[in-house]
Amino acid sequence: MSKKVTVLGAGLVGTLLSIFLAKRGYNVHAYEGRPDLRKSQLEGGRSINLALSHRGLKALKAVGLEDEIKARCIPMPGRMIHDTAGNLDFHPYGKEGQFINSVSRSGLNELLLNEAEKAGVYLHFEHRCTRVDHQTTTAYFTTPQGSIEVNSDFVFGADGAFSALRNSFMRTDRFNYEQHYITAGYKELHIPATTKGEFAMDPHALHIWPRGKFMLIALPNLDKSFTVTLFLPFEGENSFASLQSPDQVLTFFNREFADAVPLMPDFVEDFFSNPTSGLVTMRCYPWVKQNCALIGDAAHAIVPFYGQGMNAGFEDCHVLNQLLEELGTLNAEVLSRYQEMRKPDAEAIADLALYNFIEMRDKVADPKFVLQKKIEKRLNELYPNQWLPLYSMVTFSDLRYSEALEIGRKQQKIMDKVMEQESLEEHWQSLDFESIVRQL
Amino acid sequence: MSKKVTVLGAGLVGTLLSIFLAKRGYNVHAYEGRPDLRKSQLEGGRSINLALSHRGLKALKAVGLEDEIKARCIPMPGRMIHDTAGNLDFHPYGKEGQFINSVSRSGLNELLLNEAEKAGVYLHFEHRCTRVDHQTTTAYFTTPQGSIEVNSDFVFGADGAFSALRNSFMRTDRFNYEQHYITAGYKELHIPATTKGEFAMDPHALHIWPRGKFMLIALPNLDKSFTVTLFLPFEGENSFASLQSPDQVLTFFNREFADAVPLMPDFVEDFFSNPTSGLVTMRCYPWVKQNCALIGDAAHAIVPFYGQGMNAGFEDCHVLNQLLEELGTLNAEVLSRYQEMRKPDAEAIADLALYNFIEMRDKVADPKFVLQKKIEKRLNELYPNQWLPLYSMVTFSDLRYSEALEIGRKQQKIMDKVMEQESLEEHWQSLDFESIVRQL
């Protein structure tokens, strides 16, 4: 008889993991605390769209979903920078033909739920996991029909940043754990389609209004609206604490994001009715205790600034699937190799995501930074196999996050020296690019 | 009517805090999950003796307990280093007349409980706090008589490393938290008094058997026994995992701690019946939400290697008392200044304690390290106001832990250079000490 696997969470990572395991012949039951989102309209306050890039797409391709996904994607080949005067400046993310994708969280989840059912996964909604006994591989749930307990051969916690499996691990000895909130929070706003039913801005870009300590961003949706997110410190001069009245909000937006204001008819109302949320990085270890394992956000919740949260979770599933391919069957060795391999990569993307907030809110508006990116782009064009910019390594390649981070640090050291040169803006085209690359 | 203060925990820090507050006229109720230790023999697996030094003594003195405490202290003016051949080497901790004290945890706790009652503190035993609602300052307890809830003006969580107040803070937004276990654990053993009723070793020292990655230590008790603690990695060559049979334990002890073996008649039995425990550092912030505040281990549990856990908790109480003295009444400002002042000091002593494991288990056996300490001792003798060794700043002074750490780092940089000199062992007495001190 095939081994029984309990997957906690039928969100993005839980469903994808379930599909991978079901396709390998496991008897997979996925338990989700919320109702079936295909039958309800509740978004639960979560961000409406996400950035899907190479790592996530690769994992989806491995379960045969490439074409279905692509139809739901809006390509974003670069950042569109908005200055305070409303001037626009487009910065491509990579080479011609490279882009990240704006995709609906709920749309993608629906697709994965349907595919999971096709693959034979048993889905159980409104089953909220309260705890897991890792020694007996027993998961306990509350359901509308009362409490139940489920025994299985393996339990995966794909139940997100507030994972019940991780909370159970917390009560065991020698479990390392960290949750750290940055000093900024976020609030979602909305740019609807125009009265003519068109996108109010260029949909083929991730729009950023970088303002130093805070920023506004916007990602396109298939219905021609944009989901807008304000990232702002909780306390201080320009902060959620300082924006208490509609007048204050209006004044702040007119000063900082004037060109966005006419596109957001309800933003003052939205500002006061939508929640303000914190931004947390969670790190823990071990991810595995006996036959129970954490995966995705449950193992490594990160801040959203590199657009890699979902991609990292999907890559977890893909790596686990490759280990199963290699070693044949789900067992202690597979789980142990999975956590040993992925932990340094999770640490790396957590650090990269924290760093990228500074890049997005501040550096993209700095001419020196823009020049550096230009020089790195040229280096990549001249030496495509030797110099891949950090963003491209993270977003458009298979390189391990930990390797990308390490190479990125080396590149930054080299570029720090290059950027020290005077009047570089005028003569950068005549730099000795070969000698720069040779320093790597 | 005087304000009501709920103190969670009637351990060392909870009782001392209660005394300080009761003496200021607050209506203090202290709630302890365990039974009254004055009426039971249960030690609950906690270490039997502790190192009490200047900071702790200063706080106890402030509530008038100096004399009572001193009668219960065994002075330890230095470390007694045991090598594998059984040779002894005594390293004084500070100057002539400076010492740390071995004190019984339960004896000290009894004294503090009695004093708390004298000061008018209401003690409630077998009241286990399950959670605190910080917005209403309500604490919930389970008791042998059922569940109760307690409202008060202020709640202090002095309930240790697994604090119920901190767990309640964990469920609120934007609470930073970290728990990190080192790779070694510990197990307590015992050296009884001799058949003649004497100490089996010199009682006026903290005995250390430093062995690189692991160590044994022993502190004297008033009943002429020693509490012995083995600190050993959980995994690897010499580890708890590798010591599975009585033979393995015996062989290991005979090889590593031969001179201690004849003093511990029951150590093999103790080894298998006593628990193996982990060693954790816990950091969190904020410590204060509305009128609820964390204090002692609940705010900053540290590893035991600097002998400062209790001292740091007592200093928290003393600092809070000084703020009350200064500002007049317990309020939001006092709590806010308390956490802002103590957080950097808690971080510093947490780092110092982690570092000191390396010093105790490894460096004290290194002739170069011993020489460095000798040189620093001379520097202190020559320039007592300019050069205070780090250990002395932490243990025998009032200097903030954070300042001690900073000065200690500067000193280490200077000493690293001094120690680079060849044949220093022969000519160190003729060093230009003044020029060394001037670098500070």
C-alpha cells in the first residue's frame, strides 16, 4: 500500500507539493484551515498578486502546468520608476526577452487546487491544524464537525508563516527560531481599470515610486487594474503613525505620489479601511523532526522585496522532488538532504530580500546606482558566461540562492572600486571591461 | 488606593522585583506556577547553585538583604584549573579580596520569599499563568481550584525563559523574538562531602576541567558537597550521543577527568538518571506592551558561562527601582526608559556569555591566554583607573554590560597586537605598559 502523506496547508506551496507527491504514487491528504477559495470570495487580507519568475515557473513546468500558468501571467520586463514630478524611467530587469510575471495569488491557487484533485490529492478544507506530534506523526485538527486526529507516514508543514507544525516544533527541545519585523509596514491600495476599460498605466512593468525611506509600488492584474502597495515606516516623520486624518493622507500622497493620485479614486477611503500589516523574516532550524518537515514560508518566511517568496517555496518542492527522483523513496535521508541543501539558500534569499527593500525604495532613484547597473549590463553583454548581475542570478537562473549571494558580494566589491572613478558618467563606455571581469 | 501590580513568577527575579515594588507602596501579588518551595523538596531539575557577584549583591543590598545573603555565600576568588594529569592551577578572578559567590538557588529563593512576605507581597503558589491580555492588563491562571483571571494596573513577566507573558506578546503584531540553542548541552553530577564531612576539594574556587570542546565544572555548596556540571556537545566524537553505555561513560571520565572520578561515587548512575538539558539564548523586543513588561530571563535568557544570568535579572530590578526613584511613580515613561536602557545591556551580556564558554572550556588551558591575563592584571595594577580587565568590568563593577563589552573589544584589539611579539613569555615584564594603556 502506498505511504500516506499529510500536507498542512492547501495554499500555493501545499498544493504544488501535494501534486509532486501524488504524481509519485503517495496517498496525499492536504488539509487547509480556510474554506475552499474556489467556492468563496474571501481573500483573507493577503496580497492579491505576486511576482512569478524562473524558479517558480520551472517547478510548475515539472508538474505540467507551464501553459496554463502562462495564460494567467502579465510579463513585467522591468521597473518603471516614477519621480515626484511624474517623470517615468524604465529599467529593464535583464536581457531582451527576460521578464518577471504578475500573477493572481488566488487564480494560481485555484489552478493548483484543480490540478491537485486531478492528480488524486484528497483536499480537506476548514481543517485547522492545532498541533502535530512529530514522534507519532499525528496531526490534530479542529473542523466544523469537531476535532479529529490524523495519523500518517509523513507530515509536511506547508502552512505558512504561522505554521502549526513549526509551533509544535517550538515546544520541542533544541529548536532554533527567529522572527524579526522590519520597522516598515504595508498597506494595499488599488488602481482600477479606466472608464474605457483599459490599464491606467503601462501594464508591462513593475511600477515603483521610490522615496528613500518609503515607496509605493504597483503590479498589473488581468482585469486591467493594478494592485498598489504602500511600504511605509510605522513610526517617525513620514509614517503610518503620522498619517491619521484624511487630510494628512491626501497631502502626503499629493506631495509624494502626485501622478498616482488621479488613478486611485478611492485611495483615502481604502487607506483607512484596509489593514496595515507588518513585514517579518522568520528563520528556524531544524526543518525536519523525524518524519515531519517544514516547507515554504513555514520554514522561511521572508519580506516581499525580491519577489521570491513563492518562487523559493516552489523551488523547495522542486528540490524535494529531485531528491525523490534520485533516491527513489521518501525517507529520513531525503528529508535530511532536503533541509541541509535548502537551509543555506533560504538564509540567502531572506538576506537578499531585506537588502532589496533599500534598493527599491532608495537606490533605484540614485543616478550612481543606475549607472552601475548600466555598466553591469554591459559586462553581461560582453561576458555573458562570466558576469551575470545579481538580480538576474536570483530571478532568471537556477543558481542556488546562496551561490548567487556570494557571487553578488564579490561583484559588489569589484564595482565599488569601479564606481570610485571620477566623471565615470562620461567615460564609462571606455572602461577596461575585461580587467573588471577578470577580478571575479 | 495604591496601584495593583501582578508579578508572574516567584523565582529569584520575581520575588526581588516584588520586594522593591512593595517597599514603594504598591499592592503586589506574585503568582508562581510551582508549589511553595519552602514546603516541598522539589528542585524541578534546575541548577542547584549559582554565581552571585557585584551586580546581584548590589540589588540585594538595596532591599536590605546584604547580611542575610553573605551568610549563605561561599566566596570563590578564582578558577581552579584541572589538567588531565590532575595538576591544579589557580587563576584569580580579580584583585586580592575580589570574589564571586557560590549560592544555593533554593536557599536564596527561600530568603527572598520570606522577605517578600515581610514586605507585604501577596504570594500565590500553584497559579500557572496561561496567558496575558496586555490591552486589558488581565492575566489568566490555572490553579488546583480551577481557572481564574486577575486584573491589575501593571503586569510584570518574571516567569523565566518560557514566560507566559512573552508567549502572549508572541501572538501580537511586530514582536521580535529569537531562541538559539548552542550545540552543547549539560548534565548535573555530584561530589558529596568526604566521609569525614569535609569538602573533597578546595571550596574557595570555581573548579574547571577545560577540555577544548567540552568541560566539567564544580561549585561548592554549604553542605560541603559540590554541584558538578558536564557541558558536552550533543553530537559528534565526544558527545552525549556517543556516551550510551556505563562503560563508555566510565572510560570517558577516566580519560578526561581522572582526578574527579574518585570524588564522584555515583556519577555513572547519575549520568543515566539525570536529564540532559539544552542551553539557549533568548532575545526579544519590545519588552513592554502597554502596562505589561518582561524582566529577567523572560526578557533575556542567556547561557550560564559568565555566571551573570541571575545578576543581570537582579540588575533589571535595581535599574527599574532607580527609575521609580527618579520619576516618582510606575508609568509608561518608567517602563519605556527601563526597556530602552536595559535592552542593549541584555544583548551585551548574552554575547559575552556565549563567548565565555569558549574561554572556559578551551582558552583557560592555553598558556598564551594565561599570559595575556597576567599582562592585563599587571596593566590593571599599574593603571587601576584606566585598564580594568573585561571579566572584572562584568563581574566586579557597575559599568553597563554594553559599555564593558565595547571597552573589552578595544582592549582585545590592543592585546592581540601585544601578544604577537616573539618570546613574550620571557620579556613581558619589561613591556612598555604605559604605551599599551594609552592606546585605549
